[in-house]
Amino acid sequence: MRVSRLMLVTLRDDPAEAEIASHKLLLRAGYIRRIGSGIYAYLPLLWRVLQKISAVVREELNAAGALETLLPQLQPAELWQRSGRWAGYTDGEGIMFHLEDRQGRELGLGPTHEEVITALASDLLRSYRQLPVNLYQVQTKFRDEIRPRFGLMRGREFIMKDAYSFHANEDCLKQTYGQMDQAYRRIFQRCGLRAVAVEADSGAIGGSASQEFMVTAESGEDLILAAGDGRYAANQERAVSLAPQAQPLEAAPTAARIPTPGQTSIDALCEAHGWHPTQLLKVLLLLARFEDGLQQPVLVSLRGDQQLNEVKLSNALSLRLAAEHGTLLDLQPLLPDEAAKQGLQAIPFGFLGPDLSDAVLLGGKSWAPRFERFADGTATDLKAFICGANQRDEHCVGARWEAFGGAPISDDLRAAQPGDRCVHDPSQILEASRGIEVGHIFQLGRKYSTALEATFTNESGVEEPLWMGCYGIGVSRLAQAAVEQHHDANGICWPTAIAPYEVIVVIANVKEEAQVELAERLYNQLRLAGVDVLLDDRPERAGVKFKDSELLGIPWRVVVGRGAADGQVELVQRCSGEKQDLSAEALESTLLPQLQLERRGIPLAEAP
Ligand code: ATP
Ligand code: MG
């Protein structure tokens, strides 16, 4: 391809709309353009990158025995109602775009495809003899994200590879899950990415085990907690750890109420009274909204130094209430003015104790008149503690669970933190790093097959629901994650395996006959040898063209300049900046073996 025909528009300055390096660079180098919030055009250069990533994905999945298919993006509401996910995906913080057709039937634009594929499986898979099968597609997904941002990282329309497997038993599911894990590792390695596998929360998709693949990067939205020994790594949403030891509270025969005017935070209380945060009980008030309309006040006790993990609380709440009240639609901290709007004045915000009476909810307009109470293990483990006295400007010192009728059943609700000791080995400490989630694999079990009645006849002639797994890769997010991991001050440094072009031949001065002639010859020679090559034939200054080639991130640059008359060219490696002069004759034999290696995704030697 000739750069003069590439519709290349590069920007010198950082666009105001972009915050992180990869987003800025993709815009500046002419890979993407924003069309609307979370909606991007993939320009020809990026499309080539996406095609290369998809090709790697296809090769590895085909090798693992998966079959490619293409499922509809328009999905009837009825399928989602049968799985029980319609309300969760369309109401509250639901992310499914949905619409009504001319007959008044409701449809959703596919954010994911468990429902569609399970309906197909129920139709097509009848006997254990057909199992296992694994189907995948590479397709545009739609999600009305609450906060679309960072360009392709969190789009409202993006490209995903999603795969779904069906099995006669759990062992077989686990085997395929393991094969997909291996295939994913190869895919990311071949794409030149440093990625780590971490334990993950299964979220709205449901099911049991799940694992995310994170591209490590400072700008990543996810916090990864990992042990130094490499034996444990998890997304913070899911991570477990041992909490630091508490400082026991001096024994006192009875609890005493003391004045704590205006001291509504753990910090303020510790500062005023010289307490340690681990001696306090933190009582949080939240409001959960369920599918059937239930608005449920939730009271959570944690030890004073601990933070609530809302994902863990959502899971615990769903376990307790979803069977009766449907999907948990959202969960938010409850603020004093919302209580006032309910007509509830009696809640002593800032001074809550775990024994706060349900009576404070009486007379509310729409909330359930009793609390759902939860406690983290760090709270229930306390023998004696300081907590709010349920009375403005008062706390209780030396409170004990016995006085409240015994410690409540505890759940793990605390957020694991960097520096915490590990559960598998307390001598190991959790360390934090940031990651971009590029893939997620799940053992779904029988949740969808049961809901959508996708059954098969087993070896004994008995019908039972299919076992399922599902496996996603964010193809467009992966492209940007690669830039986030591989760039420098001058631009992108694509790993060769996914670079839009592998080599750019730059004519230093298009007015020089000898340069044009040699460059054209090398360009054609490389094309014939199967190299993805660009020819920068623009009538620009050489410096401009060098800058553009660096911004674009083409792995190898061949400069045809003054030496052309003597058959000499310069070869520059983008990631290391290393230059070498060589004869045009030697170019092919130097470059081709190197490209062969790089296409297989060997780690970039000196990549930034
Ligand atoms: P996230 O937690 O980042 O919102 P998710 O867990 O909802 O993602 P999955 O349902 O697991 O995402 O989707 C599979 C993959 O699709 C993710 O691992 C991610 O790489 C990609 N992906 C998800 N949402 C987006 C998005 N809005 N834009 C781009 N890629 C996305
Ligand atoms: Mg995910």
C-alpha cells in the first residue's frame, strides 16, 4: 500500500477528548475517529490490526476444536425473560440497548449471547453423542455502558470474540475450560501482550469458576492483587486475604455511652479519642433495588479499618433475596436526604450501631420496613468494640455482640487490600498492580440450560440440562491495550504479529530518481515475499515521514535516501530505535527471517 493512497491524517497535538496514551495515539496516528459517545469508526489501519488479532484468535480456537458461527445481534426479549435477565439488563443500571419493532415486540441489541446460543443448543443438541461442542463468533457487541471512556477500552459498540461450550458432564466442561485457558494464553502471547490470569467475579453472567486475563498497564481500570510467590492472583472485586490483626479493646465490664459530637467518621473518632480503627465497628447503610420493585435497606457491619467490597455484598444479597424478589438491579449507599424524602427522620446517620432498630424505617413511603443485616468476619470476630449508639452525637464503648443477641452470621464482605497477608500462605503479602481485562472465561454450569430447557439424553437414556462454559475476548479493547503496553514518546510500537503493516519503505526525497526507483523495487520485492509493506511515496520532507512512521508504529523502517545511488539503505527497528546500513541486496535476507520470528509473537526484545 502507498501512504499517498492511505487517507492518512495524523495529528501533531494530543486531542482534548483523550486521557490515556493509547487513546491519544490511536487518534493522532489515524487509527480511529470518534463518531459519538463510546462509538468509534475503525479506520483502515485499525481494521487491519483487528483482522490480524481476529486471525490469531481464529487459529487458536480452531486448533482447540471450536467451530465458528455468527449469531443474530437482534435478540427477542422473550429469550432474556426466560433466562431471567431481561429486567437486570434493561432496568436500573442495565446495559442492554433495547427497542420495539413495528409489531410492538421487544428486542435487545446483543451485549452477549448466552440466551441465543442456549436456545439453539436446546433445538440442536439432543444426545450425549453430539457432545462436547464449542461454538464461537467474532462480532460487534452493544452495551449502553454507564461510563464509556478511554476510546476502544470501554465502547458502547465494540468487537468481541465470544465462545460457548456444551457438555454432558462437569468434568468435560472443566477439561474444555482448561483448554480455553491454554488457548487464551497462546493468543495473548502471540499478540505480543504481557497478560496475567486472575480469579474473577462471575458477575451478571452467573455460574461458578471464572478467570480474567489482564494486560498489565498503569492505566488499567482493574486492580489486581497478587502474591509474590505467583500462587494467587485475583481481581480486587473477588480477592480474599487475611485482615490485619485487630488491637483488642481494653476490657470493660459494661458498655458505656460517651459523647462524640460531630464525630461521624472513623478518622475523626480515632483522632479525638486516641482509638485504633480496628477497635471500632463501622456500620454502613445501603439501599438495594430488586426486579419486583422491592427497595431494601441494607445494614452492613465491618471492622473500622476495613472497606466494603460492593461486589461481594451484591452477591450475598442476591443469594439471600433473588429467589423471591428477582434480579438485584442496583445497590447504592443510602444518603440522609433520600431518607428525608421517604419521610424518615429517625435514622442517626454517622452514629449507627449494628442494633439499629427496624422501627426507624416505619412510616417510610416505599422502602421495606426492616433491614437486611450483614456482617463481615472482621466485625463478628471482635470481642468488644466501639460503635455508634444509634443516637446523634453518641457512641458506645465496650459494646459486645452478646448484648445484641449474639454475633450475626458473617460473610466475606471486605475488600482485600495490597499489603494484606494471603490466605494460602500468611507469609505471602498481596501486591497491587493495574490491569486491562482483555478476556474472561467462565464455567457457567447449568444455569442457562435449566432456565431455557436445553436438555440432552445422557448415556442412561435420562434427560438432563447441558453443562455450559463461555469465553470472551475483547478484540477491539485488546488492540488498544497493545498500544497501552507498547508505545514511547514518539508513538506506537506495535508487536509485529498485530501491526497493520510490518515494514514501511520511506523514500527520503521523491524528487530523486534513484531513490524512487530503488524504493519501488524493494517495495515490490517485499510484497512478493508476502510482507505487509507500506511505501511512503508522499512529497513530504523526510523528517515528517520518519515522524509519521514512528507515530504509526510500523515495526521496521527501510529508508531509501542518499545511499540509493550506491544501492545502500538504512534499516531501523521501531521498538529499539536501532539502525543499520546495509545493501539493498541484503535487505530481504536480513529482514525475512526476523519477521518470521516476530510473526509468531516471540517477546519483543527491547520493547518499551
Ligand atoms: P468490564 O468488567 O470491563 O465491563 P465485562 O466483565 O462486563 O467487562 P465480559 O462480559 O466478560 O466483560 O466481556 C468479555 C470481554 O469483552 C471483556 O473481557 C472485555 O475485554 C471486552 N469488553 C467488555 N465490555 C467492553 C466494552 N464496553 N468495550 C470494549 N470491550 C469490552
Ligand atoms: Mg468480564
